Amino acid sequence: MLTLFRLPDLFILIIALSSLTVLSASINLDPTMAMRRASPLLFPAAAKHTATVIFIHGLGDSGYGWASAVENWRRRQRLDEVKFVLPHAPGIPVTASGGQYMPGWYDIYALSGDIRKNQDEKGVLQSRDYFYELIQAEINAGIPASRIVLGGFSQGGAMSLFAGLTAKVKLAGIVALSAYLPLDSKFSEFVKENDHNRQTPVLMCHGDEDQVVSFNFGKTTYEGLKKEGFDVTFKVYPDMGHSACIEELDEVEAFLRSRLPPQADKKSEL
């Protein structure tokens, strides 16, 4: 297995506070500007736009962190009708890093032990509402919810699970790489409000050597969702840490292709 890249995440960034200081300075995260959101990075469909993938980056990263993966998929010309939306997280103070500001979808309070015990519910819900807005914008532009996939890596994958499974509309699919379900203890309450995606296919992928977002967190999330009747598939990548690899990205591409088949294929059969 060839590891393609390793994306920044809180658990990697805080290894050295000096690195965090450089990061914060380099992106000029003024606390007064922290919640201002930059416009997402957009990759228009190469052919007629009939579907959209919204892919969410991890903590400490930006939408540009996944640009190379999207470019690779575009070069292979198997998702030509798909527009890719790569949102950028706002700068937030991260408690586990001593309050350092960095791009994040919600706060992380601790690194050791079970990171799910104390969670930033307000931050998770604020980000969920933002992703709802991105989904609705695509619907308003003429793309049906059944042609929209929400995905992400690490903290972005956590948000894709939570926002996708509690979405106000039924999506085409959900992708979560190296992730877990946040607010899991209250998830049943939130899903009651909008239980439209219990049968929506969910692809979860995780490296069994992940020391950042524990492999067991991902597996526990998968088992819990499966028990509750959600349509979840869990792919394990041996010897992979908190990374993405070519095999995994090929799996994601195949999933996207299956959930967002070209509309031109249907027209040619008529």
C-alpha cells in the first residue's frame, strides 16, 4: 500500500507548540476575524454539471489540502459531471493546543483518553448549519439532493457523518475517512429531527494504525450506526496511519461513481 499524503490535523499539529505558532502567524488568524468564512474552493464539472460533492478537510487544514485528490479524480475522467466544493474552516481557538487559533470545524478539548467525552456541541451544530447552507445552495442551483454527496477527512469526516446523517434532505451518499461520529451520545435525539438518511449509503475508511483518530473510534462508530439500521460500509487499510492512500482514494472514486452515475448514460439508453 502506497501512502499518498498525510493531512494536518490537531493531533499532529500540536506535537510542537513552535509549529503551531508559525501556523497561526502564517494564516493571520485574528480572533476578531475567526468566524469569517472564506468562499469554498470550487472545481466545476468537466462536462454538464449534474452532481456535486462537498468534501470537508480536517483540523488545521484548508480546502486546498484536498485539491490534489480532486485533480487526480478529474484527470481520470470518471466523474466529469461532478462539481467539487471544498470548504475552508474558519479560525477557532483550540483548547487542546492551549487556545491557539487554527482552521477548525469545532473545538477539541483533550487529546488523551476518549475525545468523545467532552465535545463542542455548539461548534458542531454551527458547522452543521453551514454545510446545510452549502447543500441548499446546490439544490437552489438545480442539483437535486439525490445527486449530492457529503464527505470529509478526520474532523471533516466527523462533520460529514453528523451533518449528512441529520440532513434535512436525503443525500446520494456520505463519505467519512479516518473519522468518528461526534455528539454520539445525543445522536439519536438529533436524527429524530431529520431522519432522511438512514438508508443513504455511507462509506467509512480507516487505517488500522491511526494514532490520531483512533481506529477503534471509527470501528465503534460503524458498529453503532449499523446496529441502528444505517447503511454503512467500513473499509480497513492495514498499516495505514492518519493518512490517505491511493487504494483508499480509488475506493472513494468508485463509491462516488456508483452514487453519482453520469446522466448522459441514461440519455443514451433512451
